Amino acid sequence: EKDKQSYYLTLASNEVKRLSRMVESMLSISRLESAEFILKPEIFDIKEVLLSVVLSQERRIEEKNIEIKGLDTINSLSVNADKDLLYRVIYNLVDNAIKFTNEDGKIEFNLFSDSKNMIFTVTNTGKGIKKSDIPYLFERFYKTDKSRSENKNSTGLGLYIVKTIIKKHGGNITVSSVENEHVTFKVALALNLRQ
């Protein structure tokens, strides 16, 4: 009886958490999409943001025994952008990569720039994304595999938020994938935000 009770309490608690994440995401989206919304640009090192996001996820990375590649060779890179929003972009992309990387898989990061743009890529091994899913990936509430258990906590809004933030910055995000091998998300953003 006690077991049953704690089982249902856990279920309810997880659902409440999921709903509150969804509400938070919806609020973020409506704030981002409102006409009054203004980016707050500042100059910061994008590498620092990436390192702090990856460090914050260390436990999940270790649990799946994921190998992290590329971080040690990335150079500092100053950008003039909205730091909180770019943190959110990187957080969502890293979170996604961890979620869909296979056990003992790999996540590889790359960060570089030409004279005008920053290019940031995240590649993870795993199931990959079906060709037919790619066009819809950045839509609201879109989930690639409706039946996947690890998707139960997902609101289906993470990539939509990422795309919205990047568009606000005048940049773009693309995705390429080889099924059952890997997925790469690529963000291209001007180093200096044009207001």
C-alpha cells in the first residue's frame, strides 16, 4: 500500500514538474515573441558559457559514460550578444545531446569564427534523426519519437526556444544527421549583434 502511494506521488510530482517546465517555457516564448522584447547585449566569452553548461551536467554525462570531445581545444571567443539567452541556447543543445546520446557514446563540441561570425556545433552519437523529422524539428511541441520513454519529461519546446533566440540575434541554426550514427546542430551568429 505504501509502495503504491509513493509510486503515485512520484508520478504526480513528475507531472507537476513537467507542467511547470512547460509553463516556464511558454512564458519564455511569449516574452521572446512580444513586440516589446529587447535583447540585452554584452561582451562575453562564449567558451566560458559552454564550459559552465557542460560542468553543470557532469553527473548526467558520467551516468551514461559519455566521452566529451573538443572542449580542450576550443579557444576563447568574445561575442557581443544577450548572455542569458545564449546560455539558454547552449544549455538546451547540451541537454538535448546528453538525452539522446547512446550509453558510452560521444558528444563533440566545436567553436570557431571567421571575421564576422561565430560558428558553434554540437555533435552527438546515437539514434540520430530521421530525414522525415528534420523539417519539423524546431516546431513547437514537436517530438521526434512519441513513444520514447526518455522523452516523457520533454516539453517539446526546447529547440523552438533555441531557434527563436537565435533568430532574435539575426543568426541561424541548422541540423544534419545520419540515422543510427550521429546528429549535428550548427549555430551561426554574428560576433557583434547588429541592433
